[in-house]
Amino acid sequence: MIITSFCSYIIFTHDNSRKNLAKPCHLCYFLFSFHSRRAPSEKALFWLRAQEDLLEERYDFKKFEERWQRLWEEQKTFKVFEDASKPKYYCLEMFPYPSGRIHVGHTRVYVIGDVIARYKRMRGFNVLHPMGWDAFGLPAENAAIKHGIHPSKWTIENIAYMRDSQLKRMGLSYDWDREVTTCFEDYYRWNQWFFVKMYERGLAYKKLSYVNWCPSCSTVLANEQVENGLCWRCSSVVTHKELDQWFFKITAYAEELLSSCDSLTEWPERVLTMQRNWIGKSIGVEVDFRVEGSGEKLTIFTTRQDTLFGVTFMSIAPEHPMLESLITDTKQADEVRSFVQRAMREDKAARTDEKHEKEGIFTGAYAINPLNGGKVPIWVGNFVLMEYGTGAIMSVPAHDQRDFEFAKKYALPIVVVIQNLEKTLVPETMKQAYVEDGIMTNSGQFNGISNTAAKEKIADHIEQGKIGKRAVNWRLRDWGVSRQRYWGTPIPIIYCEKCGTIPVPEKDLPVRLPMDVEFTGKGLSPLAESKSFKETTCPQCGGSARRETDTMDTFVDSSWYFLRYCSPKEGTAPFDTKEASYWMNVDQYIGGIEHAVLHLLYARFFTKVIRDLGLYDGDEPFQRLLTQGMVVKDGAKMSKSKGNVVPPDMIISKYGADTARLFSMFAAPPERDLEWSDQGVEGTYRFLHRIWTLIYKHHQAIMKVKPAGREAKGDPLYRKTHITIKKVTEDIEREFHFNTAVAALMEMVNEMYDYASGGLNDGQLPVLRSAIDALTLLIAPFAPHFAEELWESLGNRNGIANAPWPQYDPEAVIALEITVVVQVNGKVRSKLTLPAGTSDKDIEAAALADAKVKEFTDNKPPKKVIVVQGKLVNVVL
RNA sequence: GCCGCUGUGGCGGAAUUGGCAGACGCAAGGGACUUAAAAUCCCUCGGGGGGCAACUCCCGUACCGGUUCAAUUCCGGUCAGCGGCACCA
């Protein structure tokens, strides 16, 4: 005894990791053998192991959460390799920006992902569950300007804190060996590689254009990064600047990005709608209007070619290139020029606001309607956009509300070409444009047919007469990727006076971000001011040249990181094609709705480009998407500025990671907003205590018995156990309803308390044991440390993380008795308890014989009796 | 304006295929244990009425209407909130 207690002392203190518990540790073995002068007997070994099966009286998470985290890490429990013997499952949460401190609003998404990953692992999947850092970005650079810390130092310190003090303490089952950090050159060099490949294919190009400019971030923004005219990051009012910028030709994939939305059947409809709206496909025709008295043609785009006969004027954008030629030699030329100058001085955002006053001026020129030869005046309109369509529009006041108002304002004619069958339209008395369907009128050979039919016929006519063609217009613009900031991937381009624009050759990649730069926050970006970075030699002629000093939008980094996780150490390519084809697609992607357009659109685009580069054979990266709700507290989104943040470390210290996880899962279904409630956290903490106390109370007794099997079929707790296994499994499988899964576990625990309250006989102990086993397994994805500790105390030595998920016994969930609800005229009047399998006829008879039913039917014969199999009887009078 | 989503107790939320509305939890109230408190355990808990009581009746899922033996669930309309798109030709 002295020896063995000495051994257990060694196990608990010296080898706290309990690594090789199937055998005593070497030191114990040695000591034991030394004292007894023989190898330990089986009996003694069992005693050693039994030490492990002791259970603390009270649930004290502090005693084991860290230990399990360390064990998982040491044993590489979550490290994965390609394994053809198992089905693979790729579970991914959108990776975080390392902003410093996260709060429980951020950790919710990781817990959701972790529950899924742990569940799938127990279901026998080979689960890839990686984590990394979207590490480039403005806050790091702003910190550098404000506090004089280098962005690299700031970022790396934040990553260390978030990883070690926050995420790891949540017990998240990541394969940390696959950690990806986008600001490291082994990652961003591939951004540059993609850039060069895209440049070679004409998918990356530079052009001078009006771009969105955030004065506060002092950089350009993509269209997707402007929300209601404000910067997506800092909410400053976005202005416009004419700059020479790099673009990715996402519009080349517009058609596919739109049409393959239909294949994303496991994405929320909301996200798909937003993407479809954003891409914005308009189908119509382009029509050439000859300018009277000149050889020039003015091309317009319209989706309403059925109204072409009703055109009474045309409008062009102030920036339209034909403007000068239209107004030369006209008497109002100067007046038009001053109007145009005034319009162009106005800010784009203001000009394109709906409430902005629509103004125009007649140019003095006329165009000829190619369908009816009609002569229509050409106006300049401040509301016509050069970026959409052709920069020129036809105006049909009778059938377009905006044109109608413009015509009324400037006394332009109105011609009805689609007649309303219910109430004849008369231009003089019209109060608004008629935009419904109707019958063609005033439209030459097309009169009398419906306007919907006329659309096709007129489009045919235009194409046959070679006066235009069918055309498609997109709302989607090319993705502006140049950023005038330091902390991002340098754009790998060299400008040579002799050779022009030259991409950096592959062998010279990466173009490293220089570390010795100054952060003043004034003037140009640190790169543009760094001589040693800027000055270089031309890779073609060897002459002096200069580097592009803009960096790439950080959304480039996140557009392909999910592929990098498949082979994060790959040094010769962005990723290993074979590994990627094993792991991809991402089976489950989880992230916030704020990326419905931004990141999710860019990542889809990149995947298609990568496919066309021949590196990957899929069309879409994310099979199934879950957009989790935000975490709110005191009625507001959790945020530093609102002062309502709850850091996970605080909850972990007070209640433990398992409570934090369980509450996040229980308080609301994942896609809905979650109200953080301190009392709710207490409640889930109490629940874990309740389980612990129950198991502690019966620990010794149940350790002596084997779990019950099918022979216990008739036992109510056995039945509840299997109902719960079924319910929890189905709730997770069906739309990840973790809240109801946890509720089911609570119900089961309540029933276990009832079951054990009156003492347990020999038949009941095994049933309780099997209930405890099942409960421990079922709660493992939600509260993994808690489950591991209990699982070990129940005599299991291989950890619960890879233990098989329990199966329910279909026979056990069938009730022996059924409760039939009896209604009279649709109102519940009685309930009957009948043996399972009672025929409909017998159920009906029993219902009609019921005293309560007789009272309500007053012994009158029922008009009709409806019996729902084993559930309900409705007696209709 | 167009499109989408949501609306259930004091609160978070259940109700899976049209079949017992309010599971589970929080808060609240009452009780047990305790010198006391904490912890724990038990009971009550949508609204209104009747009964000494076991109990029982009526109303109730934003609002109005419809389909149905039966509607939180399906259909039509209204209102409110949230989100997306919007001078897009």
C-alpha cells in the first residue's frame, strides 16, 4: 500500500499529463518493482489505474481545463493527414483579424465551428479544422503611427495573445500545425504570384478612373467596401478621386458568379440574394441612334426596347466623350459647357443620390430614332452615369417615372406606346408614367401585340436591321485592389521608362515589404517614401526602374487562404493540388453576414481564377455556409466603443471554458442574434454542476456494473437515454440546432435525478451507468474538458475526442404506451393512455367511451370522428 | 419603390410533416435545510373567470379575413421591425 500510494503520488504530481495510463510511468514501474522485487501484478496495475477513476467531489474546472488543453496539444489530438480510409470533413470559420483583444461576440463563431468539428470527428470523419490570421490591415499601421510600434510587432504580439490567452483557453480543436499568417512572406509571396499570373492573363490591369477614396484611411476602396456612401471600416464619408489604379477583372466572371449561385443550395437564401443583387444582371439591347447632320452614332442601352417608339428625347452623361462634337457650332455651347462643369464639380456620391435634383440642358443636337425615323433632341442630364451602360440613355416619359418627371419639368413631349386595357392613357392627363404591361400602340408594325411579346420581336428587328444588338449590362464593377498603405502585400510590378510595365519575374518573388520605414501618418505611404524600396532595376533591360509602391487590398489575402490550409508548408506553389483535391471543398463555412458580398464574392472569384489556372478542379469553394448572428448585450452589438464587451478570458477564469461554450450554444440558434446574459451564464454553469454532482453521487456504484443493453428496453431512463441520443443527433444534423440539443440534455439530466431520487436497485444501476456514458459522449462537443475528465473517471483511457458517437436503439425509442389527445370540435377535452399499437378503431371506441367526451357530446352521435394514428382523436359534432 | 427575413409569456427561446401552444433555461414569488447567509433541493409561474377542494371554463402565437374536423404552421390582406438593392437606363 505504501508503494502504490507513492506511485499514485508520482502520477498526479510528477507526470501530471497522465500520458501512458495503460501502464504506470517508468518511474512508478521502477519503484514498484524495486520495492516488491517483482513486476507489478495485474491486480496492482488495476489499482494504479483505479486511482485515475477517482472523481473530485465538486466540479472544479480549474483543476483540469488547462490539463486537457495541454494533453490535446502534446498528443496532437487534432492533427490531421490525408486518410483515404475515412470520409473527410473540412470545417472552417472565417479567420480573424488580429486586432488585439477579442470578446465573446468573436468567439461565438469559433465555438459553433468547434462543436461541428468535434461532432463530426466523433462521427468518424477525418476532420480538417484549421485556424490562422488575416494579419495585414490598417489598424496595425494606425497603431504604428499613433504609438510608434512597428505594424509587424503589433500584429505578432496580438496574434500571440489571442492565440494563447484567448482561443486556446476556449478548448478549440484546431490543428495548430496548419496555422496560416497572411503577413508572413511565405504566404503573401503567393498573393504576388497570383497577381502576376492574373496580369499575364489580362485579369489584372491598370487604369485611370474615378475611384472611391476614404480620406480618413487615406486609401482607395473597392465598390464593395463602400456602404451607403461610407467606408466599411471607419464609416467616414467616401469621396471620389481620379487615380491610376490596379484592378482585378472580376467582371469577366460576372456571368458565372451569377449563374453558379444556383448551385449553392446549402447557402442561406439571403446571402445569395445579396450576391445576385450586387452582380446585377440586366438583359436588354444596345441601339445606335444616328446624330442628325453628322456621321456619328450615339449608342444607348435599354431593357425596355418595347418602348423605343415612345422615345421623345435622349440624355447623355456630362462626361460623355461625344459631348463636345455635339455642341460645336451651336449657339448654346457655352451654356452647356458651364452646366457640365457645374455637374462635374459636384461630388459623385451627392450626384448619384436619389434625392438629388435632376437637371438637364438641351445640347442643340438631334438624334434619329432608327425605328420610326423620328427626330429627338439630345440633352445632357446630371443623373446619367458614364459608368453604367453606354453613358447615354433614351427617354420614354410615358413609361418611365424618372423620364416622366424630367419631361414635365422641361415641357418635353409624351408619347404613349403601351396602352393600358383597363383605362386608356392620354398623355395630357397622365399623372405618372405607366410602367405596367399592355398592348403596343403607336409602334408601327408592332401595334396590337403585347409589349412582352414585342420585346423579343423588336430585339430581332434591331439585330436584323443591324441598328444594334442584344446586350447584357452588369452592376458589378471590376475590383480595385490598389491600396496606398504600407501594411499589405506589395504589388509585384516594376515600371521601366524603356520597357514599360513589367511584372516581377517568378524567381524574384517575393517582393519583400521593407521593415526600415517611417510611419508619420502624413503625406505618402511609407513605401512611396522609401527610396531603397522604390528604386530598382528593370528585369528586362537592367536599366534603372521604379517599383509600384501600392499594396494589395487585404481581401486578396482572404480570397484563397482556405486552399493554403490544405498544405500550409508548401514552398513551391500556393498549395499542393493533390492535397487540395482531397480536402476541398470546405464542407462547412461559418462567418458573419457582413461578408455576404465582400469576402464571399472575392473568394468565389479567386476560386474560379485558380481553377482556370489549372491548380484546382472545383468551381466553388464553400459547400455549405452558416452565417451566425451577432452577440448583443444591453440591446447593442458588443463593441469596444459601446463599452459592453465581455472578454472570453474573464468568463473562462470565473466559470471555465465549458460554461462559456455551452452558454453560447444554448442561448440562441446559431444564425440568430444572441443576447449575452450574465444570469444565463450562471444557469449553464449550474447545469454542469448538476451533472457532476449526479455522477459523483453514483460513481462508486456504477463503476461496479456494466452499462445496460437492449434487455433494459422497457426501462423509462433507458428509453429517455435513447430518445435523447436521437434528438441531439438530429438537432445537430438538421441545421445545427444546438440550443434544442442542449435543452434535450437538460431534460435528460432532470429525468436522471428523478430516476435516482428513490434509490436504485440492481436492475437500475446499469441503466443509470449507460445513461451517464451516453450523456458524457453527447455533451463532449459542447463541453469538451468536462466530458474528457468525466470520461476518464468512468474508466476510459483513450480520450473522448475520438470516441465514437453513441447510436440510438430504434426499438428503445418506441413507447410502450401512447398518450392520445381527445378533442371535441377541435378543443382538447381529454387524454387517454393506451398500449402502443392500439388500432385506430379501438382508439376511436375508447375516445367515444370516455366520460369527459360523453359530457361534451351530450350522448348525441358524432357527425365525424378523425383519428390520427397513435396521436389524436377529434370528435366532430 | 423593389426584393428578402422576422413578429410566440416579464426575458432568451421550443413546437421537426397542419394535430396537446409556451419544451429547456433565465428572472420572479413561495417553501425546505441553516443560528444566519451562500450553495442545494422542492413547489408556483401567459391572461381572465368559477369552485372549500380534486379541479374546471373562457380568451390567447402582431392585426384583419380565408381554407380545414383541426392553423404559431397553409393562403390573401394590413401593420411594425430588421437587412439588401435602388436616378441602373
